[in-house]
Amino acid sequence: MNIYILDCYNKSIGRMASIISIILKRIDNHSLYCTSKLALVNVCFIKIGVKLLNKKYWRHTGYPGGIKYKFGYNFGNSILIKTILSKMLNNRTSNKNILKRLLIIEDLKDINKDSQYINV
């Protein structure tokens, strides 16, 4: 299993999301089993602006008048990155499967020593 490590320490969330989406699209997973993963480290130290925290994320339940709102400050950093990436990618099924390659790890102890670091 190939694991690529990307450090998010003191980086902007929007710029990191665009870099992450490019890297996830270019990881080779031509085999039946997706063996390559991208691991994000130090997600709790990522820069998040006030505009993004006050943004409304809405969904519809399917019933009349069923619009539900959540603000950005109600999400954790890892969930906020995943929602930004899902909005960035198209709604095709291949792009939905791309998010399965993303790992968010708090400690580097859980990663094998054979992994590759990506400098951004």
C-alpha cells in the first residue's frame, strides 16, 4: 500500500483543498483494489477564515419546508475539508470514490515508514 503524506500545518484551507483535489485525481489506482492513499497530517493546525466559518451549508430532507442549515463552525476541521472537497469535485461516481483514498491522521505513529512525503 502506497501512502503519500501531506502536511497541513499553518496552511490555508482553500489552497490545501485545491492541492489535495489535484493530488487525489493523479494518484494511480488502476487495480481492482485501491491501494494508494493520501494522508493528511496536522489538520487541527490549518488556517480557517471567518468567512468560511460563518458560511451556511444546507441540505434538503425531501419533505416540504425541509431545508436544514448548519454553519461552518459546527463542523470539525476534518469534516470541513471533506465537504469542501466534495463540493470541489464533480458529482460523478468516480469522483465520489476519490474521497475514499483520503486519510486524515493525527499522529504519525500510525503510518508505515515506507510512505512518501509531499512538499507543498
